[in-house]
Amino acid sequence: MSAPGTVSINGGRSAREAVWHGYVRRCAEGDQKALGSLYDESSQQVYGVVLSVLRDTADAEEVTLDVYSQVWRSAAVYSTQRGSVVAWLLTLARSRAIDRLRSRATRQKREEPIEEAPQQSFETGEASPEASASASETRQRIQTALDRLPQDQREAVELAYFSGMSHSELAAHLGQPLGTVKTRIRMGMMKLREELQGLSL
């Protein structure tokens, strides 16, 4: 005989799985709102797994966004044969977190000798021609990526990162619900991250 509450708990999980599977299916069809809904409902679990591996909140936040970028790209090939949506998400979370951990270790090794490098440019306060060209190229890539965002996402991202307003202030300024503004910023940043892969921001 099942313990009291077992049926309702399992039923709740089954209902959630059906809803999340629907989100993934809609993501495969290009529905950005579905990705936002999936993020809102599952990101706490994903973030928890990532943070347990990385032990760094900033890295964990970035990797969590990376997970949902991968969900967006891979939604069309997701199959229930791989397991439940939550199992898929947590597997992606652990895999991306481990990748970041390895990348962090490699980067630290690579950066160690930099401290011994000559600091002439910093001492003179002048950027080298190469650095100036690189900075100009970086700005151009960022601007191009911003221009490709839908207007509502671009506006939210630009205000969030260049105006100094809090999310609550942004919501009041835009006349939109706080959740809508947060979703626009998340979606915009996920798209920017894809556009700017390989660029150190």
C-alpha cells in the first residue's frame, strides 16, 4: 500500500514533466517564451547543480545561462528516450559545469606567466596599436550583436547594463511586469552570448 501523499507527489511530478516537455517542444519550434518559462521554472535546480560543482556564484550564473542556450540549440533533437526533461537539464548542467571547471584550471595555468610580462603599455598609460584595434573590433562585434536582438530585448539589455537602473526600476520605466523585464534581459543575454562566442567580455 502506498504511503499517504505518494500519488499526489508522483502526479505532480508527472504534470510538471508534461509541461516542461511541452516547453522543450515549443523551443524546437522557435518559441522564445517557452524557453523563458522553462528557465523560470527550472533554473533554480540547474543553478544548484552548477554551483555545487563550481563553488563560485558568478561562474555558476554564467554556466546556468549556457545550459539554457544549449537547450535552445538542442531542443529539436531532444527525445524522451534520453530520460525526463529534468534529468536532461541536470545532466547538461553537470556537464557544462565540469567543462567550466576544466577551462578555469587551464586558464589559470595559462595566465600565471603573464604577471612576469613587461608592463610598458600600462606604465605609459597608452594603449598599443594592436590593443586599440582589438578594442575597436570588440566594440563593433558587441554593437552588431545588439542590433540583431529583437527591439524589446535590446532595449531591456541596454538599459540594464548601461543605465545603472535596477530590474524594478526598469520595469517601472518600461511599464512592464518585473518578470517580463527579467525574461527579456535573460533571453537577450543568452542570444548575445551565442553571437559573441570566443570573445572575452
